[in-house]
Amino acid sequence: MKKTLVSLVASLTMLCMILSLTAGCSSGGGVSGCFDDREVLNVYNWGEYISDGEDDSLDVIEAFEEKYNIRVNYTTYASNEEMYQKIKSGAGNYDIIIPSDYMIEKMISEDMLEKLDFDNIPNYKYIGDDYKNLDFDPENEYSVPYLWGTVGVFYNTKMVDEEDIKDQSWDILWNEKYSGQILMFDNPRDAFGIALKKLGYSQNTTDKAEWQEAYELLAEQKPLVQAYVMDQIFDKMANEEAAIAPYYAGDARIMVAENPDIGFYLPKEGSNKFFDSMCIVKGSEHKEAAEKFIDFMCEADVALANSEYVCYSTPHTEAYKLLDKEIRDNDNYYPSSRTLERCEVFCNLPPKINELQNDLWIKLKTK
Amino acid sequence: MNKKSSVLAAPFALWILIFTVVPLALVVYFAFWGDNGFTLDFIKSIGEGEYAKSLGTSIWLGAIATVICLLLGYPVAYIISRAKGISQRTMVMLIMLPQWMNFLLRTYALMSLLENNGLINTWLRDIGLDPINIINTRAAVVLGMVYDFLPFMVLPIYSVMTKIDHRVTEAAQDLGANGFVVFRRVILPLSVPGIISGITMVFVPAVSSFIISRLLGGGKEMLIGDVIEMLFIQVEGGRNVGAALSLVLMVLMLICMTLMNHFDDSEDSGGMIA
């Protein structure tokens, strides 16, 4: 889900807002070339979250453009919240977005998404039944799952004693033995999610006392934490700068490729399970093209290319069958249903709890 | 004549209008106008919570970085201004050279230099010394600020110093002043405008810097720039408080600068860049 790129966005967002106010973004969106009269589809996705032709992979965007003679204006974001703020403020013109579970729930409740016409998305039939009618879109009217995954613990086998990983718990992130060698999520939802799971609470709790307890736990952890990071985690783990870090399971393949001593487990207390699904922004002027795009993304070879490139798990039954056996059988990418039962999907938190979460996060970071 | 110059200034005026005046007006607007019209709540909320603390830390670290820049930069500026022709140009070039590289890249580079398994510590271990533990500390954040903003201290001081008439220092020497007195009574006062603009150009971006603390400080301490970024990007409806915070920051900076300019009592402030 969240391969964040370092974003210098605060100022840029401002700039974009002003530009759109003064210059007036054209309804077509983006800068269409003078002699390019193809229809333009604006796709807004996570950074590094599509097969782009690198290393002999399929260039999905290019293949789509050729097949349908539609030009794709492709831009990326680093977090659900960043994407939401952009859409909400009306800055820029987007047709396709790929939010995560809780953000889809929120956007549906705020009437920010178009209902999909599944007659135009025949390939939807390939999506596994386990990935349909999920809680965030119970009637499955607004979203088509793109990729999914879980959050777990990465550790360096050379730097961590075997006995400490034996019980496969979140506790290792609080183990004083590894003080200064622990990395932690640099975003509140994931960080609090871990603390809440460790306490045995729901990650979607609306009990303020439980959030407070989770905060105390994170505050207790802070002296042991080397750094709060997102995608710097790849370098820091590969260079053995740190020994332990929580991150998204799919990234294990990239991490192990860089440093074979890195191991991964899904903690026994349970974890977060996330879905990133394709949606169409309310008021999209290219809804049909957008549905073509979603359908294209659900073609088996495209879904396979994306899952192989991004390394996150695919909900596509045919693509799954085409994956390497060792990946299909790997419990980290495709955990057993028993393991998954312990995992929770984020729900949209009520505004009061969201506010509390952000306040506690700033409090933690200024402590 | 007048008409002509105002025509020539028009593009710049337009630029300032679009990229300075309008954004500033938007910041003020968001800081005072919420969904229910005019309110002082956003400004008030800054006093509560953790914002004040973060603001204090930012000003404190920015001030330290500024002092270090001044202590490092002033002698350098002096030496460069006294150097002859080609070597002077070479030295100015060397000061500017790092600026040609993107600031984010330089900060990333600094991170991989300072890390526990970074270049510096690897060398230290190779020659049998203890590694230094600096990454993810406040010291690393200050170092990053100094590293990124030092040229902004050196260049204005240098440009003022080159304008100091040699005959003035010679006159002082003729009147019996030794080297130290010449510096204290002649060169230092004449270079004040450069110092002031140097301080302005380092302090303001240092206090409001936001990526440095995340990369070099391990994200363990949110500086005010990080808080504002988070409010704008992560927090729904956070842009009002974010704008209020930006506004308070700007006002504080303005007060600092006004106080600073008070020290600058020389008539000629030709060195002012900011």
C-alpha cells in the first residue's frame, strides 16, 4: 500500500491550489499536447505502485494507451490522506484513484466516489470471492481490489537472537536489548495500530482510554527507537543500520533481495490487513475510459505483472495461479485463513478519534 | 522615464502578486476563516497542545545553527574578501558549488555519511577509533541546517566586505590602531549589514525547515515545519490550524528581524539582500 516517496508537498500543494485558482485547470486535466486529441484519463496512484516497464516488466500504462487509444495522465501520492486532501480541495482533476480500505469507506460516506458499472468491467469475475463485498464497500458498488497485504516484523537474523523471534510477537519492538536498533512507522495509523494490537485491542477502537494506553506504550518505546521512517526502511535494513522494523509484508521480497539475512514474520497477536482498491472519483468526465482502465488492470497478465512488480499480494484468481509456486505457498504473502482471522482491516475512524490520534501523535513526536 | 521603469517592473510585480501576495492572503484567510466564518479558535489552539513546544524547539535549533554559521562563515567571508582576483573568484565558486546540487540530495548524502555504518564511522573504525554516534540526534539536525544554509551566511557578508574601502582601514592604521582595533572599530561595524542579512537568510529557513529533522533526526522530533506539513497533508481540516501556525511563525520571524535591524544603525544598508 504505502510505498511513500519523500514528499516536499506542503508548499507544492499550496502552489497547485493557487495555480488552479488563477490559471483555471482545463477540464481535460493535465497538459494535453496540441496535436494529441486522444481522450485523457487521469490516474492518481501510490508511488511505485504499478508495473512500469523497468527490468523487462510490462509497461502497463503504455499497454493501456495503445490498446484503447486513450492518453493516461499518471500522477502519484504518498499517503491516503494526501490524496484525500487533493480530491477534497478540488485541486486537480482525477478520474481513477486507488485508496486503501478505510479511506474508501470515508470517501463513500462523503459521496466522493462514483458507483461502478460492472457491465463495463467483465474481468471483475476474476477477483476472488474473499476480496469481494468487503466491509468498507459492503455491496461492492464502488471499488475493485487492486492489491492487498499485511503488516509484520522484519528482522536481521545476524543481529537478532533466535530466541527473541521465537514467540513471533510485537514485543520485540519493545525489547530493550535492541535499543537504538529498532525502526518504527512514521505514520500515526500504522504506529498506533501496532500498539493497539499489542495491547489486545481493536485497531479500530473508539475507546479513548485505549488510545491513551496505546500512546503510553509508544511513548515507552520511543527511547528505544532509532528512527521513525517510511521508505528509508529499505536502505536502513539493507545496510544493517537497524535490526528490527515493522513494515508491509509484500516488501519482504525486495528487502531479502538486497540483504539475504533479513527475515519476516506476521506477529501472533494479529496485525493489519489492507486492501488498495481502484475507484472512480465522483464527477469524473471520463467514467467509461476509467472503467476500461479498471477492466484492463483486471486482465490476468496485467494483474500478474503488477503483483510481480510491486510484490504485494493479488486478489486476482488467474494471476495468482500464474505466480511462482514459492510465492503462492509463502505464508507471508498469502497467509492461511487462520492467520488472516487474527488480522484486522482498518475502518474509517470517527472524527473525534481521528483528532485524538493526530494530537497524540504530535505529542509523541514533540516529547 | 518613470513610465518606462514601471512597465519593466510589471512582470515582477505580477510574479510577486501571484506567488507572494495571493498565497499570503490565503494563509491569513485560512488562519481566521473556518467553516463557520471568522474565528480566533485556530490561533488560540496554538497556545494549547504541543505546537508551542515544537515552535520553541525549532527556534532554539535554528538559533544554534545560525550562530554556528556566523562563527564559521564570518572569517571565511573576510578571508575571501581579502583574497586577490582569481583566487577570490575560485573561493566564491567553491562556496556556491554545493548549492548547485538539490538540497534534498545533499541532506540524503549527509545521512549516509553520518549513519552508524556510514562512511565516516567506517573510516573511523578502519583506523581504530571509536565511531561517533550522531545520526538521529539533535546535533545531526543542527549539522544538517549548518551544512545546507552556510553559503547564505557567507555570501552576503562577503559582498558587504568587498565594498569596504581599503583606504578606511589604512586610515585607521595610520591613526595608530592595531589589527584587532581595526577589526573591532572599522571592519566589524561596516560589515553589520551583511551579518544582518546573513542571519536573516539562515535563521528563517532553518527554523521553518521540515525535511532535515526527519532525515537526520530520525523523525523523533517534529520541528514546526514538520507539524505544518502534517497538518496540511495528513490531518483533515488541519489546514486552518496549519495556516494559523504558519502565520504565527511569520509574525515571530518578522519580530526577530525587526529587532535585528534595530542593531543595524548604519545609514548604508546596501548589503541587505533579504
